[in-house]
Amino acid sequence: MSFMKLTASTLAIAAVSATAALARDNIQSAGSSTVLPYATIVAEAFGENFDFKTPVVESGGSGAGRKKFCEGVGENTIDIANSSSRITQSDIDTCAKNGVTEIMEVRFGYDGIVFASDIAGPDFAFTPADWYNAIGAQVAKDGALVANASATWDQVNAALPAQPILAFIPGTKHGTREVFDTKVIVAGCKETGAYDLFLAKAEGADEKEKAKAAEKACNTLRTDGKSVDVDGDYTETLARIAANKQAIGVFGLSFYQNNTDKLKVATINGVTPTVESVAKGEYPVSRPLYFYVKKAHLGVIPGLQEYIDFFVSDDMAGPDGPLAAYGLVPDPELAKTQEAVAAGTVMGPLN
Amino acid sequence: MTDISAAPASGSHRGSLLVQDELTRKRNAAETRFRLYGIVAISIAMLALAALLISIFSAGMPAFRQTFVTIPIELPADKLDKSGTRDSAVMAKVTTVGYAKVINEALAAALAAKGISTDGMTEKQIAGLLSPEAPAQLRNYVLANPAVVGTSLPEFELLANGRVDGFFKGRVTMESAKLDSNITPEQLQVAQKMTDAGLMGKRFNWAFITAPDASDQRPEAAGLGVAILGSLYMMIVVLVLSLPIGVAAAVYLEEFAVKNFWTDLIEVNIANLAAVPSIVFGILGLAVFINFAGLPQSAPIVGGLVLTLMTLPRIIIPARAALKAVPPSIRDAALGVGASKVQSVFHHVLPLAAPGILTGMIIGLAQALGETAPLLLIGMVAFVRDYPGGLPGGLFDPATALPVQVYSWTTRGDPGFVERASGAIIVLLVFLLIMNAVAIVLRRRFERRW
């Protein structure tokens, strides 16, 4: 065989094997780092027990995952986007523009958001109002808005320990921050009466716009270093609390449950966050967790239907499954989700 | 003569040679001071290095040893192979849940046989002594050896739970277990008794090097297998592409190209590219290789191509320096005896520059090996459990890389992953050390000085 022939045949073999490998036989998903541990637990169990390959799970954030999801249909795009907040209209529009029209929305459980401090520190019992008065930029005092001057927690609420205020809250790129803003800060803003004061002087064409402006004013936090945005993961918040034992951090319930020997959790409105109290709706700060599936990929990517069925099955997402053991709050309406997934129901327009 | 012998009557040196004057003392003091600065600077650097290495090694060395539980296991045929065919395809229907029950029974029997009391512990707590990976270990073993069903394995090794493992490594204590929702002091006491009875023990953990990643619930099972393979595949792509392209570019620019505006422009751009932040190459890779060329996500081929782009300028620059260091007399002599330009370059200049080029190549590869940022954008920062296939098809299978594995382990919630991440850093450091050592040896052996 001449050198030319040898080269040509080698190239041909390489090309054939390359195209053979290009037909993807593993599921690919990306998105929220909150959903990541649950997705990896399911992927691992799926790979162990099924005749399919273990799905690949990327993290990178809910927004980034949905953006990737909406890049188009085909084997070099991902099949599933994991998200700790609901898909937005602009995502759906982007998806539609790129040919991703049929999207299945699957809510597989809830995640609690907890406030925790160093294990050796004092106990904290918060209300949303305490949080707003502690880290809001402007607070209501005697019927007027004044700049927040509280330096210790007992100045906010006499029942709290006399410890300097220092809060590590998730940065704005996190899905957790959105929940913190709406369920803690805005709720606290309304409780303390600051919301009404903001509303009174809000400018806007109609009531809706005024309400929006007032909420935005509520979400303006003080910038004098008492409230610190953490852009990294919960591990970074934990490290910062270990270095600064007076601080209070915001964590996911599952992260706290894996670090109960280092962290002491605070109650909100007198309720201790547990999987049960979040499931019953007693603990106020929680959010649903979703994943989104491209219907066009069902039947094309081997094992995709089996994987999503397995994800929402009672063995996985049920109250006695490994996800609940890790800290997922099971969805009381899981049976409905299972039906929708089995039937391949496509999500309707956002309401 | 008189001029020479005449002493410098009113010269600069007035005092005795044996007694230092003011100026000399000052100069000597300045020299001593400077040496002191140097020693201080070096000791600061050495201290920083020592602190880094001590912290990484003290946190990471435990990852190389793992606690295992060794117990006899009955494999009842009526539970694991109802069909009786011993066909692993049929037996695969029994999931890990079925195997977990078999293991729990075996563990209870083993504890009873050794007289270890588990009073006051729930079934879940007893099962919690073992890793959630244990049923998968047994299932894989049984499916690979279907004939063992119906018999009894006298000694089967299973992974212990990460918290139990942490207890024997000093990460978990009785005090912390009281507060820990994942382990109780009673469990640790049983674990201690099991160790005394010889059912549990630590040994070197090959699985840390060979096993794939594991989920958040199983830090004890997580390994670097996929990451090492992924890094290896990427380095192969980088080597195969950047060595010929880089050397060809350097040879052409240094030996053949005429000096004009265009070559100057190229030169400036190469120097510029070498300083571009690596994440930029990731963005480029996403746009060109995945979105335009349609290559798969998370694949070592894309990672390798991106790292090639990043490494090329870092190879061309030292390669050109090596070519430049070959004295012109070599070229002149070759041309003088009638060699063509190409012959003079390939027969004489390139072989003499080869050690320098190779050194630059290896250092470029070492940099590429430690790179994370560009891989973030092309989907290689991911949870991948299946090994990529053999070459060349495996280049298109999903994989991760060593530095990426370090990054993703540091973000995990379970404290067991801290040890894993430090262990992965040690493995990465060993690879880098080997590559840099090879570069130094090559340089020492083959470098020629003129």
C-alpha cells in the first residue's frame, strides 16, 4: 500500500468513527446550581439501573442554562434545562425564534431558603420585618422614611441578641436572591409599613407602575457593608461565616442539612425550616424547582423519556426517595407531574 | 617610568588599605543590605509555597486512603435472579434497591456474628454506616460474574459512608456527630467496634484515581478517572495540532519570511494573543466549534481545539527564540556547501533548536493542562460518569478535565468533597511537576551553547 493510500484510508476510518460518535447517545442537561445536586443524584441512579448512559449535568446558573436550552434543536444542543426559577417570557420568545417551540415544564419539588449562623453563636428568631429593618436602605420610623442606622440586631428588635448586623446574602445573579427579595425583603417592607410610605411618594402612570416602583425601593439594600452580596456558591458563604462568626448567611435547605454540625439555623415567624415545615407551607421562604425538556428531543436522544419519568418517580422525588433525604421538599402534587411527564404535556403560555 | 612609579600623591585613596574609609563601609553595607533583601524575598516566596503545599497536602492526602467495610454476603438466587437463567441481561432488572436489601441483611448478620450490639439504632442508621454506592458496587460485581448468585461471598469489600470515613480521618468527631443530621454518635461507636472486630479498615484507594465522579450524596465514591482521561485526550489534541502548526509558523517567520509591515503585524498579534485572557478563547470556541461547526458539547475534541488556540502563541514565541539562538554561522556553512534554504533549516537549524522548541512545547502543554476558564463555556464543567470511549471516537464523548473537577468539587455541599478537591489538586500538581521535570531534563541533556 502506498503512503497516499494509507493516509487516505486512515482519514476515512477516522471520519467514519467520528460521525458514528457524533450521534449522541447520552442525555445532556445544564442550569441551576441549586438543582445540580438533585440532578446528579438522579443521573447517577439512572446510569446505575438503566441500560442507558449516565446523563451529563452541567451547572452554571438557571439563566445560563435556559439560554443554552433555547439555542436551538439538534444533537449539539442540550436536552434539559434545570432551573430554580420559572422560565421567563423572554426565554420563551428566544426559544421560539430558534425553533424550540414545544417545551415541557416539570416541577419536581421545592427548595427551602434558610438563615444560618455559626454553630457556637446565639439563637436567632427572625421575622421578615426584622430583616427589612436590618438591611433595608431606608426604614419606617414614626411614620417617616429615614436612612437605616441600626448597628446591632437588638436595635432592630429587642428580642434579638446584641450582635452586630452582618448578613451574607446571595448575589443578584443567583435565583435564590429573587426569592429572598420577594419573600423576605418585600414582605418585611410591607410589614413594617415602609412599603406604604414608598408607595405614597412613588411616581408612575398608574397603580401598577407605582407598586412596582415601591417594590423596587423596598429592594434597595443598605450599602454600608452590613449586607454583603456573595456571588459564589454556598460553600463561599460558609467559609465567610467560619471566618466571621458574627455573621448570618443565606443558604439552601439542602446545603444546611449537610452542614448541621457547623451551622445553626434561625426560625422565621417562629417556624424552624425542615423538609416537613416547608412541605406543609408553614415555613414561608421557599420556591419551586423546575426542569424544562425539549419535546423535539424525545425519541431522538435515547433514554430521555425514561430519564424524566425516573426523575419524577416516587422512588426518586417522592417523600422517601434519595432527593428528599438530601433536602428536597417533595411536591404534594407529584402524581399530577408524573402524569404530565408520561403524557408529554407541553407547557402553555405563562400566566 | 617616573610617571608610572610616581605615587598618586593627592589621589582618591588617602587612608590605610587596612582601615576602611567611610565610602567603602557604605558600599559594603549597601551590598550586605541588598543580599539581605534577596534572602528575605526568597524566604517569603518559599514560605508562601510551603504554606500552600502544607495546606493542600494536609487536606488532600486523606483522599488517597478510604475506609472500607469487609463482610460476608449471601446472594440469594430467589431475590437476585428469579428467572434462574444467570443471564446478566435478565438480572439487570433487579435494581440497586434490591441489592441494598441484600447488603443490609448481610451487614446485620455480620454485626450479630461479631457480637456488636446495635440496640437503639434504626434500620436506616445501620444501613447508613455504608455508602449509598455499596449496592451499586455489589450489583456491578454480580452482573459481571452472574455465576456467584446463589452462593455466598466470604469477603466482599464495600465503601463505608463518607461521614464514617471522616471519623477515622479526624474530620468528624463525636461532638460534631451530635449536631450532624447525617450521622449519630451511636453509629460512630458501632463503626469503632467494627474496626476493632476487623470488619472495617482503611486502605489505599485506587478508586480515587480511576473511578468516575459521584453525586453529592456519595463523596466517598468520587474519583478522577473521567477527568484524567478527559485531560489526556485534550492534551493529545493540543499536541497533535499545535506542534506541527506552531513549529511551521515559527520556522517560516524566523527563517523564510521577509521583514516587512505584514510580518511585523503578525509578530505583534502573536505576542498579543499570548496575553489574551483564556476565557476569550472559550467564547470563541463556543461560537465557532459548537454553534457554527456543530461539534458536540462537553467533548474533549472541542476542549482540545480551544486549548490549541490558546497554546499556539505560547509555543510559537519560545520556538522562534530557540531558532534565533542558533548562530548564523551554521546556516552560512550549510548554504556555503551548497545546501538549499530548506535543507539548511531542516538538516541543521531545526535539530539544533529542537530542545528549546520541545521545552516551550511542554511548558505550553502544562499551562493548557491547568486551564479551567475556557472549558466553562463549552460544557466541560459538568457531572460526567461514563468514561469516554477509545480514540479517536472517544474525542467526541463527554468528559471533564482535572482542574474542572477541582472547581466543581469545591462547590459541593458535602464537607467530604473538600478532601477530594485537595486530593485532585495533588494529582494535578504531580502531573505538572512531571511535565516540567521532563522539560528541564530535555533542556539539560540536549541544549547546546555557543
